Amino acid sequence: MIDPKKIEQIARQVHESMPKGIRDFGGDVEKKIRQVLQSQLTRLDLVNREEFDVQTQVLLRTREKLALLEQRLEALESRQVTPPTAVIPESSVISEPTAAPEIIVTPDSPPAPSDKQ
């Protein structure tokens, strides 16, 4: 918000610059000038110097952080020569099924052992 002391100073200057006849109305004119100045300055959507300085400092810190991040990104990109290839773990690779051993029965061969007992 606008500093009230500044508004009073401006109102006093306006009051003193008025013709003598109007100044004789007294403090009411000065109060009215102060009210008009306050309402008009409020409509301008101004910020005070302190708030402006704080936001300036925030902006400077943000720019510094951005510059550091850009440097880190460039360093990472310069280290990366080729794009990374996808590595597939062996456990997820599907192998083709192996065929069951072929059993050939001839009249001379002994009977194949059975799994039933």
C-alpha cells in the first residue's frame, strides 16, 4: 500500500498551492484531498517499494537457479555420446520351446522306463 506519510505530504502541497479563499475552508479540504488521493492511488493497483524489492530478489534467485540447471543439463548432454539402448533382462526373454526327445522303439531295444510306480 502507499505510505500514508507520502499521501499527507502530497495533500499538504496541493492544499498549500490552492488559492487563499479555498484554503480558508480549513482542514476539511485537506482531508478531502487526502481521501481523493488515497482512492485514486488505490485504483492504480500499485505496490510499495518494499514488496517490489522482495519480488526483485526472488526473481534474481530464480534466474540464478535456472542458469545452474541449464549448465547441469548441458553437462549431462555432453557426456551422453549415443542414445541409451534398451536392456532387456534375461528373465523376461521368451525362448522357443525345446522339442521332447524322440523315442524310437525297435524290437531289439529294452522297454522304456515308465514314470508310474
